[in-house]
Amino acid sequence: MKELVEIIISNQKTRKKDLDGGMHVGFGGVAYMLWFVSTKIPEMHRMEAAKMLAEVHLGIFAVNAAIATFLGDSSLDLYVSSYKKGTQVFLHPDPLEDTWAQN
């Protein structure tokens, strides 16, 4: 596991196109992986790297919130409120719902 994490970190690129992909690939996926590994194998000391990658990709507020919770970081409220704001779009997934109700 440790060797695999080191290979991923050493090959992670930092160009703008490498930020794409959200939670599963790019910085977001690597940040999540580092957070998860840090919670299971704390002696690897990868939480700060996870935090740095997650902060670079601010669109992944859930990962930022998980890391802030683990570290006791004061920015937790910011990440949680940003996540909540982002999820408002999904509360009404059918854009035609109001139109159909009116007819």
C-alpha cells in the first residue's frame, strides 16, 4: 500500500488539466485517497498533502470538509456551507416539474 501511494504521489501532475475530474480522478481523487490512507495508516503522514491537493481543487468541498474535520481545522464551516450551497441545485432535479404542475 505504501509503495502504491508513493508511486501515485510521485506521478501526480500539477497542470491545470490535471485538476479536472472532481472526486474520482485528478487532484480530487488523489486528495481523497491520501485522506483515506491517512486515516488508516497515520504513520505515512500524508494528511497535509491531502489538504493541499483538496484546497487546490476547491470544487471538492466534501473532501475538504473531511480533512478539516480530521485536522480540527477552523475552515470546516466554510467547506460545509459551500458544499450545502452546491447541493441546492440537486434538490429539484426535474427542471420541467414546475411547468408540468402549472398546466
